[in-house]
Amino acid sequence: MKKMKYTQWALAVALAFCLSGNAQTFTGKKGKLTEKELQRWSHLDLGKDSIPGMSVDKMYAELIKDKKGKKVIVGIIDSGVDIEHEDLKSVLWTNKKEIAGNGIDDDKNGFIDDVHGWNFLGNDLHETLEMTRVVKKGDDGSATYKQAKAAYDKKYAEAMQGKQQVDFIINVDKVVQKHLQKEVYTLDEVKAITTTEPELTNAKAVMTQILTNAGADFKGQIEEYRKYVYDQLNYNLNLELDGRKAVGDNPDDIKNTKYGNNIVFGPDKEEALHGTHVAGIVAQSRNNNLGGDGIANNVEIMTIRAVPDGDEYDKDIALAIRYAVDNGAKVINGSFGKSFSPHKQWVYDAIKYAEKKDVLFVHAAGNDGLNIDLAENANFPNDSDDNKIEFASNVITVGALNYNYGEGVIASFSNYGAFNVDVFAPGEEIYATIPNNKYKYLQGTSMASPNVAGVAAMIRSYFPKLSAKQVKQILMSSGTPLPSKVVVGEKKELKNATEVGKSASMINAYNAFKMAEQLSKNPKAKLKIQG
């Protein structure tokens, strides 16, 4: 594992931060959060509110005040963004060199009418997982095929088991509906059922347990789970599916770049839910009494649609990164990832290109609750091919936190790793935009990553002379320390904080802004990494 090596001045700054509050003991809030607290918990301050947010409100109130920053473009590589959303349409990047709707590539960048970004997926919505594609190509005797086949067989068995469970619950629900003669019912109504009929007796017992645990919205939760399971079987794990046919290119030819279109929310706006939520976390309009507030002001969202329902293609991600860089993005958010990457070098080269152009790439660590330092748990793309040396200095990988400070502050689904996870940020129950002027709580490292991207954009806005490498090191150096012991993964293993993340810290926007301010006053002071 590489360790950070500071100049004497930068080390003094880091020490000053530690002495000024980072080393203090915190106490988490007891009991449930209020709705107001939950909607903006990622903006709150651990010291003041006892909630492990990123001190965003404190940053705005005490440090930014009337300061003016410069516009920063943030590239959102995702499932697409609803650019007509009431809380996003004022923060969109617009390609001023392109004349909308004239069918001409006015700026000669290779993309016709790319006014707000580009859709590399065209009309493709549902895709297979990369492991499915590897298995579909057949046994070539490689270790990759063997690993993919084993992973596929395990995932398919789990999906089939999930299908049996969800089908059973749906059938039980129908039995209760028929007896009560209503589609929507309460726990009390189920408990009041009197019967000697075996089927109804069983249904009563099952639904009593489900309603007790899931609450009134159990139907919504069941439908989400049903969709997840059936999408896996119908699309993600379907060896017969050729989703790429709708795109019309060759995904194994990186030189074949003339594909896709300019409809950045894709063929079905509702399917752009993930990307719209991610964009909202970064930049939904602040202080307008609509939904929540984005982390950053002074930002423009550039939409690059490259992540389908299923695994993204390496080619699309590589070209999406290059598109964002070439069109002015200074921060790119990548809330995606996969376990197999047959053309990973294409993505690595794109990341190095972004590094050369001084662009920060913020990436989600993944949601399997695993140690991604282990080769068998790899999450692509990453910034090291050997878990020893990083090949680029502009990638920051983000794990997820929940709002309960203490040993359990890391979200149980979040991946972790002393080498491959740099920082942690709020990722559980994050409130933000979804298509068609709606808002929703979602969770995942997909939500933690744009929280960090938003803070990074703020630093790049107010301190534009700082490099992507410096911004990364500021974010890692200025965070609030994790508790010394933390619980990680679905198995709830207790580990030292230094075992789960390189910086063993939680993003703190207030501290990061202060450190950036001091570094910008002394441009000769640089944070260096010693390999």
C-alpha cells in the first residue's frame, strides 16, 4: 500500500486540521432522524448535529458566504438524466458551439447536435452482465472464463431462489386480497382474519410477518424486488439476449465511434432514474424550495449516457470519459462498476487521458459488502492493475456511510478496502431528483460518489488553480476520521478503520474547503504520493 508523503508545510496543515477538531470524540444522534434531517443529512455536521454528514451547510454558512466561484462542468456518466426536470434544467451544461436540431456537427467534435451531452447507448435499455457475455462466448480455457462461469452459476441460482420467494409472496398477497375483497389492507385487518382454511391460515401468518417488518409500503417494496429479480433473469443473466443490437456498433472495436444519439435521457425517461438521482445529488438547484439541495453551486451537469440496466461496456465508458474531458468537464462522476472487464485497458487509457488533462474521476466502490482489495472481489474500473501501484493520480474511489455514527457507520452494502477505497461519504437514504419532476430516497455507493463529486466541484470552482491530484489529496487529508473500529459487510465483521479505507476518513466539505484555501495561498506546497 502506498503512503502519502507531504511537504513540511502541507504536513503542518494536515496536523493543524487534526488539532482543530478532526481528532475530537463524536457522539452519534440517538433515535430516528426527523424527515427534515433525513432529507439533508448528508449536508449536516457531525459535531453540531451528531449526524455524520459532510458539513456542507457549515461550509456555505461560514466559509463561502458571498464568495464567487467559477463555473465547473461535472460529467455524469450514467443511465441518462432527465434534463427537463424542474430542479435540474437550470444547471445543465449546454454546448454553445452546437446549433440544436440542425443535424450538423457544428463544432466538429464527432457528435451531431450534442447540445447537453451524448447517449452512447442509443435505444438500448436492458443489457446482460459482463460475466454473462463472457460465458456466452464459450469456454476458451482461460481463467477468466472459469471465474465468470462460477460467478454466473451462483448468481443465476440466487436469482431463481429470489424468483421463488417473490412469486410466493405475490401469491400469498392475492389470497389475502381475495378474502378481504380489497387490494390494499392493513396489519390490523390481517390479524383480524379468522379461518380454519389451511391456505388462508398460512397466508395470514406470512403477511402478518411481512407487514410487521416492512410496514405499510410493503407492496412497493415487493414490486421493487420483483422487478429486480425478473430483470436479472430476463435481461442481466439471459444468455440469449442481444441488447447491443439496438445500438448497431461493435462493442469490441474501440475505433468504431460513430454510434449513439443526442437523446441523453434515452428512449424511456423513467429508466434514467439512477442518473437523474446522481445528477441531483451533485447539483439540484439550491434554496429554491423544490426537493432537496445539491452539494455544489456554480456547476453545470454534462450528461453522458453509457450505463444500461446491466453491465456497462468498456468501450462506452472509455469513450464517455474522453467525451467529458474533451468537452470541458473538470470532474467526472462514475456511479457504476462491474466484476469483469475484458477491455479494461481502454478504460485505463481514458483515465490516464483525463489525468493528463487535469480532470478528476470520482468512482463508486460498489455495493457487494466485500473487500475489493482481494482479486476475486475486484470492482472495475479502478486505478491499479496490481493492488500495489496506482497508475493515475486523478481517481478517487468512494465507499458509503449511513446516518448512524458509531461502529456501524459504514453502510452494510458498501465495499471497502485499505488500498482501493479512498474515502467514505453519505450513501444511505439520500434524497434527490428522479424523472418527471419527482424526488426519492435511494441508497448505494452510487449515491456516495456524487456527494464527493459535488464537494470536489466546489473546490475546483472556488480554487481553480488546484490540480485534480491536489483536490484528491485534499479530500483524503481533510476528512473526519472514521471510528477506530467499524463494522463492514453483510457478515458484520469488526475491523480497524485503517483496514477498510486508505484515508480511514469520511468526507468533510468544510475542512476540505479550508485546506484548499490554505493550499491555494501557497501554490508551491504540494501533496505528494510516494510509491
